[in-house]
Amino acid sequence: MADMSLANATSDYGFSDVVTDHMKGIGRLFYIHSPQETLYEKSEDVPNFFRQSYPYFLLFMIIEHIVLRLEGKKGIRLNDGITSISHGIFLECGRLIWRGGESYLYTWIYTNYRLVDLPWDNTLTWYAAALGVDFCYYWMHRACHEIHILWAQHQVHHTSEDFNMGVGIRQSVIQGWGGFIFYLPLAMVIPPAQFVMHHQFSYLYMFWIHTEAIKSLGPLEYILNTPSHHRVHHGSNKYCLDVNYGGVLIIWDRLFGTFRPETDKIEIVYGLIYNQPSFNPLYLQVFYNGYVLEKIRRLQTLEHKIKAVVWGPSWEPGTARLGDEDDKLDIENREKYDVFLPSWCNIYIVLHYSLVLYGFFELASRYMGMTPISVVIFVFYVVASLSIIGMIFDNSKYAPFLEVLRCSMLAFLTRSLGTSPTMTGLQVFYVISAMFWCLHTLKLLEIKKKVA
């Protein structure tokens, strides 16, 4: 009887339910939610909406690419787009390892020091949480631009010289730990589940505002953070620096004097002021920390060394906390970093990248039943694979040797997993890949760049 009831319940889930679920998934990207359907008592009950939204991320990136091409623009570059997705996978891999550890301190403060008991199942609590999270995000985001050690992590998000929805996925693995302190005051009021949920919702909203395909949203520009406002935030031009920090709402920037509108008179140049030419996501995640250490070593006094960490990135002894405005560079134009690989090499990368993504989503669906050491090993595989693929995009001299090792190890692993047709096919695929890069390493074959 129980089995028949389950079968009936499954059969009742029809096409209209599937459509409804997808509409809700798309709606989450625009902060369109039903408060009554997203009320959770415990933080562990909150779904990973960010991970569930990956199919919609990819769908919107494809639509954006088509729109940009129809407008006569290049659209999303393969190397830059894949690098952005890799950063998002890095972020999710980190979450698989520490399994929500960021929210433990928040929950502890709420349990021991909360000032009021807001009902978790009340819609007013839902709206209060949404407003509170967005307010704290403004100050966290502003601090990430005004505190050097936090900027060293946040700069990952600004490394792309393009501005498209893929950049919305390009996030720092470590920033969540450094910036989390700015949300802790909410723990004295907002239930943990509401915080965890709206923290995800705000980042989902900020995905689609990374685009040049949407020019203006009319009157909504006065209240919401929009693509127009966020394009200014991502610019390297002097007028773009240190403005428009808002997450979902732009009202905080208007209130605290950090708002600046987009202008047609200046073409925005995206990326870092001192941009790093690389598509290697691991390198882009960590390289700026070397600049912070270099600055600490260069300065003489303890006071200056401390300020090198907690003052602004442009600060130097004798200047204001955020540096001297006259010393800041004004980037007016710049040739984008690009490496033109042959078509077969791009096809190779897409095939292997697809396999890595499949492995990651398999890991994400099973990791709670795995031992911590197994999760770490599989995360290492994903991170290493994405990094090596990035090095191939860079045409790094080390990439062929590392790819030989990666494919050889995967060929051995697939052999040990069984002799099914799928495993045999994968084994042959990895063996052929390893042999090719081995010949390339021995200089018997060579990658020749395409002419741009």
C-alpha cells in the first residue's frame, strides 16, 4: 500500500509541476520568492539554492551570448567564460569541505545572545531578514574594497576584463570567511535559517546584473542595483573606483554617498587596475596576497605594516586611509588579454571540462555520505583539473606535462572502477589524451596559436 501511494504521488507530479519548479528557479535570480514557501526553522533545512541554480546560470549565459552576438558584439569568450565558471566551482568545493562552517558562529551568537525572538515562520521576519542581509552586504562589500587584506580576496571577482553574467559566478573562496564578521550583528535579531537563505538569495540576484545586454531598467534604477549601476562598480576608470557597493538595493549607496551613475561619455574598461594576464583560476584566487606580503616587507615601522593590511589598497605612508586620489591611475583603454588556441584544442578543453563538471555535481550530490578525506581527495581532483585547463588556455609551458599526469591518473582510476562500456570508453579517452600531451611534451607535436 505504501509503495502504491508513493507511485501515485510520483505520477501526480506532471509537466505543469516541472514548469512551475523551473519558473520558481528562474524567479530566484530576480529575488522573486514566495515568503510562505521559503520559511525554514533550522539552517540545515535551507536548500543550497546557489548550487540548484547552476542550470539557470548556464541558460542565462547562453541567452546573453546570443543577444550580444545579435548586437554585433563578441559575446562571452570561451576562455574567460570557463574561467568564471571555474571560480564558482572553486567556491562550491570549499563549501563541500567546511560544510556550512561559516554559519556556526552566527548560530552560536543567536543561540546565546539574541535580543528578541522573531518567529521564524512569520513573513515580517522574512522581509526583515532580506533588508538586514542587504544592508550588511553593503558594508561587507565596501570593506572588501577599502581594507587591503579583504581586497586581496575580493579582487578575484574583478579579474575579468569582460562584463557578463559569468562574472557573477566568479567569486573568492576565502572572502566568505573574512567578510562574514559584517553579518554577525544580525545574529542578535534574525534567525539563522532566515539569514542563510537570504544570503544565498542576494548572491543569486547579483548574478544577472553582470551584463552589458541590459541598458536601463527605468524607474527601478532609483531603488535596485542594476546592470547599469554595477557596470560602473566593475570599471577600472578613475570615476568607477570605490562606488556602487549595493547588493540588491542601491539605496544604501545613495544614503552613504557612494553612488555614481553610468555615463555615456566614458567607455568603461573592466578588470583590475593592474590586471593579471591569466585564465588559471587557482592563480587568480591567490596571487594578490603576494602583493600584500610584499607591501608589508617593504614598509619599515610596525604601524605602517599594520596599515598595509587594514588600510586601503592604494594607501602609502603620508596619505589618507584610502590613498591619494591624485596618485590613482585612470585606465582609459587597454587591450584585453587573450590567447587564440586552435579549434581542436578548444574542443578538447570543452570535452574534458564537461567531464570535470559532471564529476563535481556527482560529488556535490553524494558528499554528505562520504568520509571527509574522500571529499578532500575529490575536491583536489576538481581544483587541479580546472587549474590545468586554465593553464592550457594560457598556453603555459607547464600545462602539457601536468595534463599528462592528470589524464594518466584518471585512466588508471577509471580502470580500477570497473570494466563497463562507459568506464572502458573513458579509459581509452584518457589514455589517448595522455599520449597526445606526452608527444607534445617531447616536442613531437606542437600547439600553434590561431591568428586573431
